[in-house]
Amino acid sequence: MLMASLAARPTVTAHGLRPIAIDPRVAVGVATRGRPEFVRLVVEHLRLQTLAPAKILVACVEATDVEGLAAAPDLVVIASEPGLTLQRNAILDRLPEDCEFIVFFDDDFFPQREWLARSLHAFEARPEIACITGHVIANGVCGQNLSAEDALERLEPARPDDHDWVEENISPYGCNMAFRRSAIGALRFDEQLVHYGWLEDRDFGAQVERQGGRLIKLGAALGVHLGVASGRMSDRRLGYAQIANPLHLLFKRTMSPRLFLLRVLTDFASNALKAPRARARRARLAGNLIALGEALVGRCKPERAGRF
């Protein structure tokens, strides 16, 4: 039913009739695992952008990850080893030669129909911008129980012109982020964050910024992130990553000591306070404590999260 509603939507902008344009310079990458029903919807939704990508690259682990996703000229399916950073690197390695802008969306992120057009306009207006992250108007990760239908209903009345603002020096948010390809160069996502890509977006953004690029948050690039739980790793693994990954970034100098302490203390305190009432928080707290114990003896590393 939802697929039918997507197909029935007219190919017009929010502010008037205009045919959809396809820009050969724009590619979208989606890493997915174990959620074929969502990646199908996201791919169909991307094709309704007012500025559609020339290529949609979907990195999967198993054939069942893209089950039901029909072959099409704009679709490239990439087989990859499991892990968000590995899958995104597989996408970067397969970019078309004429691609100048690569956009990463999560497989449960629905961008408003002008997301790509607004971001491309910002890139063209300001050559110093290397990375754009959008404005998430609803996020299931923050406790909201959202469905794909909810996302479309929230996006339908959304007007980008009502959010005409820019924040400077903002770390990208992995569910929706765009990069100028020339600013990436040979950089790749850190594959040591293989078992839980916690903060991989901050790390990658910091590497891009270190090379002289500007990072911004664009208010007019609106979207909804479902934050679907299916296909995720265990909460204990997340708890371990909440300590191990920031520590790894601290040693790499892609996270400052102040942000490291703030990130770790906030997550640990939140898990500890909510542990008596929530099983998931108890599991995360257990992962926190294991990682802290290993940190004291110099054994805490992101790749060790794979034990859970």
C-alpha cells in the first residue's frame, strides 16, 4: 500500500509544477543489512526527488538484503563485507567517474523531496563547503515510534523555505550527509569501527575538515529518520562501542578531549539512570563497564566489540 502511495505522488515540487531533473554529478549511497522492506521504500522515495541522483548505490551483505529491489539503470547493488564503515567504503570505491557529490542516507531515512536540490545549491553557492548534513525533523532514535507512513505524513507539509538557516562547523549526522567528492579524495571510513559504526560520521567529518573543508548543517535539507531497531547489533555491543569508539577517536585526534569526556559521561550516566527500568539500558551499561575495565589495562579497542 505504501509503495503504491509513493508511486502515485506527482512529480512536482512543493511549490509548483516542475519535472524532476537528474543530475549526473550526484550519487546516493545506502548501506543496508537485514531490512529489505525499508531499503526498497527508500530507493523509490529517492527517485521522487526534485533533483534525482544519477546513481543509487546500495551496499548489501546478503542477496536477501535487497530482495524485491528491481534492477534499473540508476541502481547499482554492491556486495560487501558486513559493517557500516566497510559498506560505505565499498560505495566510495564504486562511484561513477563523473560523480562530484556523494550523499549517504541510512536505509530508514526519508529525505524531503528537495533535499538533494537544496544541498547541491549550497555546494554550488559556497565552494569551500565540503560536507552538508541535513535537519532531521523527526527521529525514531530519540524515542519516537515512527513508521514509513509517519515519515511521509510528516514530510508532506514540510516546507524547506521555513527552515532557511545554516549552522557552521557542525559534525555530520550519518543518517543524512553529503560530501563534495574532491574534498574526500582518498579518505575512507575507519574500518576499525567495523562491529558498531558508532561515531563513524564524526570521525569521517573530522578527517574531511582537517583537509580544509567546511562542515555545515543545512536547515532546508529536511528529513525523517525512522531509527528502525530490526537489523541492529546487540545493546551490549553498543554499550561497548560507546566507550571504545570515542576512545579510538580521541587517540586519532578526530575528537577533542572535551567532547570525548562529554560523550562518554553522557552515555554512561544515561544508561546508569535508565538501567533499573529498561533491559536495553542494562545491556548497554554492561557493555560500558566491560569497555571501561579494558581501557584501564589498555585493551579497549572498537574491533573487540565483535565478541558480543
